[in-house]
Amino acid sequence: MKGWRALALVAVVAGAGAIGTLVVGAATGMGRADLAHLAAYLLPAVGVTVLSMAIARPLLARASMRLRFVAIATVAAVVGLANLFVLAQTMFVDEHDATLVGVLLLYAIGAGAGAALVLARASSDAVDRLAETARALGTGELDRRVGVVDAGAELDTLARTLDEMAARLQAAQAREREIEAVRRDLITTVSHDLRTPLASLRAMVEAIDERVVEDLPSLRRYAIEMRRSVNSLVTLVDDLFELAQLDAAAIEQETRLARLDDVVRSAVAAVEPQAEAKGLTLQANLNGVEDAECSPRLVRVLHNLLQNAVRHTPAEGAVRVDAHRVPAGLELAVEDTGEGIAPEDLERVFDPFWRADPARSGGGAGLGLTLAKRIVEALGGRIEAESRPRSGSRFAVLVPEPATRAK
């Protein structure tokens, strides 16, 4: 179907050229008899042109770009020579003028072929670079690029498109590798965190089952340890479940709101027993923003920050929650007088299962700060950590107020 369309286009163009020739002849004063004579030569010429195209098209279909360009230039000049020969034979052009024009057309053949070779070389080199880059990308060399080819708008666009595709593939592969690395670390760390309490539970259950321990005080002590291990497992599973279910888009669309005072009170109440057991001072200063509205999910954020602060603040220390209204929204800060975090570890305190620094070691599952960060970012805010070793830490949460976020 495409072949017939191409031949039809050639016929239309050749016919238009023949008509244009007749119009020019009439404009230059040719009589009717001369025009009819000329038309008698032009009609076969149009037929020969279409026939030549039908023959040349399959022959050049597999030819190189250089050969195609040279063929086009040569055919154009040869057609001009053929027309000149016909005109000379029919006495439309005298022999001297025909010879002169013929020599010029022969020169045109060489000039056209040379120009075609030069243009074809640039295009052919560009195509070779495109093909080489595509093959390299196909073998996994995603850092390969075509660059600037300077071979015309079409090939330049193709080169840019291929480079953009390679960049997207490289970024996707990097994300996939990062996700895979996180997945492996997650599985390894979860396995370790599950193994510890499970091993403890197994040992105590076996001791009780085999009657190694039968006295009531020991059984009570075992029950307390078993409850602690179960609570650790429950916390880990809950954190993992919430982390997996956390959807930023869903949080963004939530319309439920709560008073800041209720949010802070709920979070503080959840950690009061641990704080009292350690003799810590637990304070909450809302500074006149008690009635401010915020997402109820901030209860989990504050609870995680307070739990982390209580866990790593020594006895007789202090943990404080401060709230302020700032131009960007609401700022909630949790400060403690605890162990502090080394400067080189501050950037990683929000990583899942990060435990290499004092603020992330201990009995927690290592997901509290990660969850807090994910929730805050889903609410359109940010969370920052400041700390000095042995001087305490400060975690600041900045979230836009619901009315501001809706705009």
C-alpha cells in the first residue's frame, strides 16, 4: 500500500512539473503547435519517470544512505540531460546552446554527487552513533549517550529522545537497586529483631515446660520477661504494618482534624508510665496554640519522638514538648537531656533500622523515627534533628496548618 502511495506521489509531482513547463512555455510566447509538440514529449517523460521510480524503489530499499543521496542527485541531473537531448533533437534548442548546457549539467552531476556524499556522510555517521548507542543500552550500558549529532532536526530529535530514554532507564535501574538493597537490609534486620525475642520466649517456655523452673518467684520473673518479649514483637509488627500501609496520597486527602492540645496530651499520656518509672520530668508547653487544628496522625509522630526521648534520657532527666505557630505553620519540638547523637550520625537517624548511634540503639524496633518522618512529609512538612553528644537532642516537626495546605 505504501509503495502505491509513493508512486502516486511521484506521478502527481511529475505531472505538476510537466504542467508548469507548459505554462512557462506559453508565457514565453510559444504557439499552440509548439506547446502541443512539447506536451507530446512531456507525457512520455512523466510515464518514464514513474516507471523509473517503480524500478529504482525496490533496488534502493536496502541501499545505504550515501548511495540513496548520490542516486537522487544523479537521477535529477540525468533527467535534465535527457530533456535537453529531446529539446535539441526537436530543434527547440540549437546545437551550440545544447552543448553548453549539457556540459553544465555534466558538471552538475559531479557537484550534486559530491554534495550528496558530504550530506550523506553526516547523516550516516549520526545513524551509526544512534545504532551503536542503542546496542550498548541493550547490553546494559545505561551510561552511554549519543550526544549532539548535528545531522538535521530529525536525527537531532531522535538522538535527544534516545538520551532522555537512557537517562530515565538509568534512574529507574538505580531506584530499583536502591529498593532491592533496602529490601535486603529490611529482611536481614527484621529477621534479627524477630530472632532475639523469639529465642528468649522459646528458652523460657522450654524451661517452664520441662519444669526446670517451678518456684513462683521465678515463674513471675519469666512471665515478666515473656511479656516484654511479646510487647517487643507486637511493636515491631505494628511498625512494619503501618510503614507498609503508609500512603502519602491517602494522608494528603484526609479531612479529619484534631485539636493540637488533644494530640499532645494523647502522645504525652502514652509515655508517662515509662517517664515516671525512670523519674523523668515530662513537660508540655503549647504557648497559646492549644486550639490549633492539625492531623490526628501527629499523635503517632509525637509518641514516637517522645518514646525515643524517654528511652535515651537517663534517670532524673527531662523531656519537654514545645509548640509554636510560625509563618510556615505549626512547629512541634521534642527536647531531652539524654545521651545525644554523634554529628556524623544525625543524617541517618531517620533511616529504617539505623542503630549505629546511641539514639537508635536499645529496645526499639528502629522504625519509630522512620515512621515519624514519612508521616510528616506526607503532611507536607519536614522533620529535623539537632543534637550534641551528652547534651541531649531536639527533634523539630514543622507542618503547614490544614487551611494553608488546602490552598
